[in-house]
Amino acid sequence: MTLCDTGPLVALIDGDDRFHASCIEALGRLPPRPLVTTWPCWVEAMYLLRRAGGLVAQEELWGFLDDGLVQLHESRPAEQTRIRELMRKYEDTPMDVADASLVAAAETLGLRQILTLDRHFYAYRIKDRTSFEIIP
């Protein structure tokens, strides 16, 4: 499985997004397993897609769930505590709740590959100090 940040979720749907083509190409290179995202990223993507393409774009994102392209990761209380810790640790970056939720999910699920457009992930480290494998 590959983690997926907000930006690629939006870019895969919004044909006018400057990263649309690179995200489509990157998706084609990934193994045919679901992308995993978190609720904070999902909510951000829904908000941005509402502005970019309205309900039609949001419905396409819902379709990603229906088709099994995207899977939502549910955080547990310990993971929520970790999200808060990460936001404190990376305060100077700064780290928002969506990014922190992805780092915490990576730790919980044992993942390090992430589809993201966010350069901050080059600085973020998984709990054991492992860096992310960033796509595209």
C-alpha cells in the first residue's frame, strides 16, 4: 500500500491542476494496491475539490472509495496522541494535522512510500528515523 496526501487526491481529479499529469503517471507506476489516506487529508481534498470542480469533482473522489482505489485509515487514540506529538515536534516546519496524520499512519501501518506534492515530507521522519520514499 502507498500513503496518499491531499494534493495528489485533488490533482488526480482536477484536470486543470498543474500536477494532474504527473500524478496520473505516478499512479500508473504504483502497484495495483489501494492508496491509503487519512480523514484529515480526505476532508482537505473534499474542500479543495469543491472549489475546483464542485459536487461533480467531490463525487469522483467518493468514487475512488467505491472503486477501491483509495482506502481511509482510521486513527485510534494512541495514534491521535502521536499526531499531537508530531505537530509539536515539527512546529517550526510547520506540520499541519493532515501531514501529522499521514506520518502517524505510516508508523502504525509500517509504510514509508507516500504519494505527495508536499516538500515537507523530505524532512519528516517515521518514528524509527526512517525517511519517506516520496512519489512522484
